[in-house]
Amino acid sequence: MDRKEKIVEILQEKGEATVKELANIFNVSEMTIYRDIKELEKEGYIKRKHGSVLLKTEEDEEKTKDKTCPVCEKVITRAHPYKISLENKTIEACCEHCGMILHKQYEDKDVFAITYDFITENPITAFNAYYVVGSSAKPCCSPSVIPFSDKEMAEKFVKGFGGKVMSFLEVYDEINKTMNLNIKSCCQQTETINISKIKKEAK
């Protein structure tokens, strides 16, 4: 029985477990367990909730049924997908990679976006997150874009899985190769972010 199968068996017995608990059980690093978890999550066996790992239920399956990404048309299986809100509506993308492409479609709009920390699954304002781009971990679309609320954790992840730590604007530019996005963040109230303006000021 491999480690992933054993993780599922443990969750069947215990109901839920934290990454730290699983790392201790298998005597491996937490990053190794995170890799297993992402694979199991992608395969539809488990979900994450408030730092713990649980098996998916039939109710969870119903919630994600026929819910597809507007960019790549994959079925959205994540419990907390990337979300863009504007004009009293919320649009969800399967991952941060597709989220950046989705932003391009609303470049002339003031938008708010939420992503979720890869480690804790806690929500983060997407514009304030740190992203690891192009790592060997590919939870969804490629190149993978993995969000962190803490820069140190992002850098630690890079040491284990490669990639590069980037800001939101850097990731957007990397994915879309453009400089024309207006974004409104909850932390900035009515102020918008303009990529073209920021890059001119940085020269």
C-alpha cells in the first residue's frame, strides 16, 4: 500500500487529520504530505478545511457537479476556487493560472479577487498574495501558479519544488504578457491598480 492509499485509510478511520499529524505518522516532511494531498485532491478523494484534510462526501460531489472553469472548461473540483467579483457577480476559475487569464477579460473593470493559501486554505486578497510560478507541483493548469500568504513559506516551497516567487502583477504579466489591467482591492478601498502606470513609475 503506497502512502496516498494509507492517507485515505487513515482519514476513513479518523475522519480528519492535519498535515503535521500525517507528516509525523509517515516520518516525512510536511511538503511531501502537501504533494500527496494535492494529488488526492485532484483525483477527487479528499478536501481540505481549516488546515485539516477530510474525505470527500457525496454532498461535496453534488456541490461541484457541472461546475466548470470559464477559461479551460475543466470541472472545478477545489472546495475554494479562485474568485473574481465585479458588478454584483462572482466568477470562479479552476486555479490561479486560469484566474490570471480571466482577469484579462475584465481588464477595463474594477474587480476584487480572492485566492486561498496553499498551506492553510485560508482566504487571501489575491493582489496581496505571493505566488510560486512554474514549480514541479502541478495541481491544475500549467505553468502552475500556487498562492501563499507568507513569502517565507513560498520561498521554502520553491526550495523543495522549484519555480519562482512572484507578486500578483508579475504573475499577471507572465501569464498574459500585457500591461493593461485595472484592479480594485478591498485593502485599497476605491483605489485601482494599473499595471502600465506602475511599470512606468518603476523605471
